[in-house]
Amino acid sequence: MANFAQMMQKAGKFKQEMEKMQQRVNAMDIPGAAGNGLVTCVVSGKHELKKLKVDPSLIKADEADVMEDMIIAAINDARNKAEKVMADETSKLMADMGLPANMGLPF
């Protein structure tokens, strides 16, 4: 019974620490870029677009598709970085608590 109680206590602590970590990551501003910095953006840890900057040299009516592609690439770059931050933070938390690294989590 002592092992079960310890396991439940550890699970409760893990849940609390996971919630704190998620709040920390959600509050982060994560940059993304494309076209050697011609398009930059910032997303939150919740993947919300917060800022977008397009270099004026890209703003040409006949090349709108290039600019659109770079905007999409910059946002995806930032989003991928946000996902990696969450995965890294989750792995670190699990290691700190002595849990297996991937324990069936989707990260």
C-alpha cells in the first residue's frame, strides 16, 4: 500500500508541475522567420500569432504568392519551435521527477 500511496502522491505532484510548466510555456514569445529574415513573426506558446513583420522589399503586387509563402513559412517555423519548447520542457519535467521520458505522451 505504501508504494501505491507514493505513486499517487507523485502523480499529483506531476500534475501540478505540468500545469505550472504549461503556463510558463504558454506565456513565452517564440520567434519565427523565413526568407533570411525578410518575414518574421512571434507566436505565443499557445501558437497564437502575436506579431508579423514583412520586409517592404517583398511587397510587390505581381509577387504576392512569394510573400504569402514566406508568411506561412515564418509562422510554421515559430509554431514548430513552440512545439519543441513544450516537448523539451515536458521531457525535462519528467526527468526531474524520475519518470520515463516519453511515458505515452503525444509530445
